Amino acid sequence: MNVADNSGAQKVMCIQGANNKKYAHIGDVIIVMVKEAISNMPLKKFEVVKAVVVCTCKELKHKNGMSVQFDDNVDAVINQEGICVFGLVA
């Protein structure tokens, strides 16, 4: 998965899904391990952190019939209280 904030992590791998489910959807909090990181940044390689899913490849259908789909899976790193401490990158 790609990371949408400036925490220093570029790619992460999901190691535990939301509530031990097989799949995570937009808004779910998951536990990830950093696979690729930028040097001299807060997060280092192989660090285990929490993240919230921001975008998914699987389409999300609304009640009014519209559906939203993104090109790749993206998440944002959060702290233990559930606050995104690193600014999101547009």
C-alpha cells in the first residue's frame, strides 16, 4: 500500500486488518509495517504502526447509486489516539 502523508514511509504492508477481518474498507484502522521509508524522517523501515485506509481499488457504492473507485490502495499513518499527526499530501 502507498502512504498519503509526509511521515517518511512510502510503502507499507498490512499485517493485521480491522477487527481481524480479511479485508479493510475506507475508514478502517489497520496495523501496518513500513516496507520503504525516506531517510532522516520520523518513521523507519520495519517499524509497526497504525494506519487508516484512505483509498481502495475496490469500488465503494453509495445509496444514491453512485460509486467511487481509486487507482491504488492508500493509507495515512495515525498515532495511538487515532490522530493523523503527519500532514496529508494532496
